[in-house]
Amino acid sequence: MTEVATVVAEELTKKFGEFTAVNRLDLSIVKGEVVGFIGPNGAGKSITIRMLCGLLRPTAGRAVVAGFDVGREPEAVREHIGYMSQKFSLYGDLTVRENLHFFSGLYRVPRTDVEARTRVAVAMAGLEGREDALVRTLAGGWKQRLALGCAILHRPPVLFLDEPTSGVEPEARRNFWDLIHHLASEGVTILVSTHYMDEAEYCNRIALIDSGRIVAIGSPGELRRRELGGTLYELDCSALGAALAALRRAPGVTDVAIFGDKLHVLIGDASVVTDLPGLLKRAGIEAGPPRVISPSLEDVFVQLVSRPRPPQAPA
Amino acid sequence: MNLRRIYAIAFKETLQVWRDPRSLAIALLMPLMQMALLGYGVSLDIRRVPLCIYDQEHSQTSRELVQRFIASRWFSSVRRLDDERAIRDAMDRGSCVGVITVPVNFSRALAMTGTASVQAVFDATDVNTTNISIGYAQGVIAQTTADFQAGWAAAHGLHPVSSGSVDLEPRVWFNEGLDSRNFIIPGVVAVILGLIGAQLTSLTISREWERGTMEQLVSTPVTALELMIGKLVPYFVIGLIDATFCLSAAAFWFQVPFRGSLGTLIATTALFTLVVLGIGYIVSVRVRSQLGASQIAVMLTMTPISLLSGYTFPIDQMPAPVQAVTLVVYARYFVTILRAVFLKGSTIGDLAVPIMALVLYAAVIIWIAARGFRKSLD
């Protein structure tokens, strides 16, 4: 059985004047897969998602979603996708039911199915009994789940979710991810962006984005194993800033970063550096014994974006 | 084009207008207020002309003249002044539009030379009122002169001078009472419709941008044309309701005679409503804030309609370049049509030119509006 890619992007590029927001991005997502877009603000996550939805025209490159080219057949693409924007964008002055009916109309949900699907969406959002409440009166988590409900009324095979859980409390975020996995188990292909590293663990694959490029892609496990290229140590010490500066200059140290009140030190070649506390002591900094730790995705990400990149190809 | 989507949008838009106090106020309260304000406030008739008279002579003849002014009824009040300072004072305070001064040698000059002058000073800050007041004063003087001459001739045993005279017997058509209200009120309907129509639709797209709902809307398969039609339909209905209210008020409350056909009135009103809704929609597509859009919509409708449509200032009295500009003011055609249908009872055939102009205008505006909105966030 060959897996068919439902979302394909080839050298997808978006420029705003001189600024390149998305730079020759390649991506391929198969049916039923949940792919997470992780990256700092301004990395190009939203712009990429908007291009895949046909909301922004690519400057160069192409993308095919659910079998339709986003540049040439944007309307056909829109029939087959569900989209949740970063900012909540349902109608606050309409009730839960009115919003659902409105989007059912726009997506031409068969009339006989409208009531049933409205009930499903209401149940999914946990809004039973509040069908006639104005949407602006709902709390964040309910709003997000209702927005998801509106986006899947027409049973789209592909779903784009742009930071769906931003500003939502942790409990509601977990509920939301349960919904995402439920949809994926039914064969819906999902691309979801987030800046919560813990959410990345819920994805089948993660694409790390920085400055408009995918710097790494793979399953959470793969990324942790593959991308670091060394051994990671955790170090307790005083004067974090001074220690950081001292270790950066030390031979054999590939990378140093502050994580909370500790330092994470990546040693590329263990034969060069053996005594980290001793090294720090010579710089006048007290440090505890280093412990080998297994890297989190955050470690991977920090390490990847700080790694010097080859100069960008001229535009 | 899909009716289902158009209906979904029209229904949603109706709910939003119904729940938005600002839109509702524009749709329902504004026509009422504007009709009252403009209907009562705007009048070109001069009905209140107070006059002062300073009689320096106090002779029998001069008193006779003063009495004629008082008896004329053309002036709303005639007050006697007693000294020079009072003239200045009355004019400064604006308590009269003019002062007639009868000089000390009035009756002597009249008796000796057969002619005498009185001085008239008018406050010309309001040109229109001044012109009319001068006319009234001349009327009184002319009548008095004729009587004086007849009296003088009789006293000297002569027949009054009888030369051939031509009398004008005026008959005015279409507005027999020469009531400027009949001329203005039909135009007021155009002003109100223009203002409200463009205001309402100017908010419709900008509201989606401002509240962030546009992003979700453009991600759906709805087309630009479906969106436009769905959004215009509810406002078209509101516009026609407002028009019905204003036109009824004109005919029944302000008693403007209605002599034309209701069909012509409804058809042309619908056409004009379409034009103003289209203009508001175009503004709404371009300007992404509700405040900005509504201000630009007011500028695009209120100024040209009130100044250049001919509803108060007759177009044929304007300088040629301004007259040329009025050709693109859509409201002038509707004002012409409204006046003709109301006062003259004109038919569609009589009004072919302004109606075709409106049809052309509506077609162009809707074409621009339909192309104006692009389903893209670029």
C-alpha cells in the first residue's frame, strides 16, 4: 500500500517586498497524518498555512491540497479544507446555532444533514444546552472547539489549524487535542501550528520552522535522536549568564542554552571536554556535577535555530 | 452562483443588523430625524421680514407713507425709530432687515418738484432676503407714488396721466402655491436615501475585517459575487422600507401633491437605492475600518447630493464647469425624477433621459462593486 500525499508543497515561497516570509518550503503530508508546525513568532507558520488554504497567493513554487492546486483552483481547495485562523473568527453577535447554520449554508451541507451535524458540533464543543447563547459570551476553550466544529461541518478531508490552542487553558488544550486525534483516526489530514512545545509531542510528525524554512522534520522521537549530534548535559550553577559566556568559548562545547534555572550544554566531542565544573571553577563559577539528560524537543529546536545556516540562495 | 450561500449570508447579515444598535439606528431612526429636520428646516420662502422706519419729517405726507408701509402686510412688523443711533443699533442687532429713512425735506421736495427720495438701508448678509425685501419696499413705494400722483392731478383739476399699460397676469404651473417646500421635499427624500443607503453598506465588509471574521469567511468556498448579493439584499429591503416611509411622509404629512404613477416612483427609487448601496459597498471593500468607511461614505454621498443634486440650489443657475460636474452626481437624476413624478405627474417616457442615466450609473457601480472584493488576504 502506497501512501498518497494529501498536502504537497514544492519550493513554496512568499515574499512581501524585500522580506521573504516563506523560503522555498517543501512539505508532504499523507492522509490521516497529524503534522505539527513548530517555530517562533514570525517564522512563517501562519503564512504557509494561509498559502495552503488559498488565502495568500504564493510568490513562487506550488502546492497541491486534496488534489487541487492552490494557485489555480483556490475555490476547489476551499471546498475540501477546514481552516481555523489564529485569531478567533466566528461571529460573536450570532448564537452558537446561528454560526453553525451560517457555515453549513456556506459549505452547502445537505439540508437533511444540517441539524444532525449541528448537534454533533455542539456536542463536540461541549455546548449542549447553550445553543442559543451569543458566541461572544463563551469562554476561550468553548470558542475554540466551536470554531473547530464550524471548520469540519462539511467533513473536509484536510484541516488547517493555525495555533488553535493559543490562549486556552491547559485542560481545554488537552480536550482539543483529543478531538484532533479523533478526527485523524477517521482519516482527516491535519496540519496544526503551535508554539507549545509539549503539544508537539502529540503530533505524528513535527516540522520545525525558522525564518521561513523547515529546519527539521520527523517524528518527535526521530528528531530527538537525530538532530542533536552530541551528548546533552544538564548543569546546576551560579551566575548563569557568566557560565553561559564561559562555556560558549570552551573547546568541544557545541552549544549552551539556559533552560529555567539550569544550563543545558551540548558536547560534540566528549574526548575534549571531561570536566565541566572544573572548567567553570577556573572562571570563578560554582557548578554542580553535570548529568546526562535525554533531550526534549525544545532542546532540539533551540539547537537547530542557533546552528549557523548556509547563506540563503539569492532570491 | 449558489442561492443557498446567498441566503446564508443575507440571513446572517439581517441578524447582525438587528443586533447592532448603530446599524439599527441608521436604518430606522435616521430617516425619521432627517425627514423632520430637512422637511421643516429647509425652506426658501421669505415669510418673516421685519422693517424699521425713521421718519425725520413728521409731516402729513411722510406719515401717510409710513402708514402705507405699516398697512402693506408684506413686512412682518414695522417699527418706528426716533434717531440716527437707533438705525445703527437696529441693524447691528439684526432686529430688522432694513431701515427706511424719510428725509426732513420729503414733502417740500415732492410738492415743488413732483419727486422726492427716501433712503433705504438693507442688511445684505442674507442676499436672498434682501432682494425680496427691496422688492417689497419698491412695491409699497410704487403704489404710494401712483396714489400721490392721482391725488396731485385731481387737486390741480387734471386727469390722471393715462398712458398705455401692459399687465402681466401670471399663472404658475406644477406648484400653484409657489410653495418652496413642494420643490424641496421630494429632493429631501433623495438626500436621506443616499445618506442612509451608503452608510449601511459602508459598514458591512469593514465590520468583517475589523472583527477578524473575514479570515474565516474567505476560507470558505463563497464567491465574491455571492457575498455581494447576499450582503446587499437585506440593505436593499431596508432602503425600500425607508424610502416608503420618506415618500409617504412627503405626500401625506408635508402634503406635497403627488400626480405621477406609483410604479414609476417605485422603479426609480429601487434603482437609486441600488446605486447608493453599491457606493457604500465599494467604500466598505476598500476601507478596512468601520469608522473610516462610514466617514468616506458620508463624504461621497452627503456633499454631492446636498450641494450638487439641485435639491436646493438650481443646477441651471450654477457656473458651466460646476454644471458639468453635476452630470456625474447620480442624485441629480433622481431629484429630477422625484420632482417631475410628484409635481408634474411625468411618465417613464417623459423621464427617459434621467432614468437611463440612473440605469447606467447603477450598472457601472454594481460592476465595480462586484469586482472590488477579492477573496484574498494579500
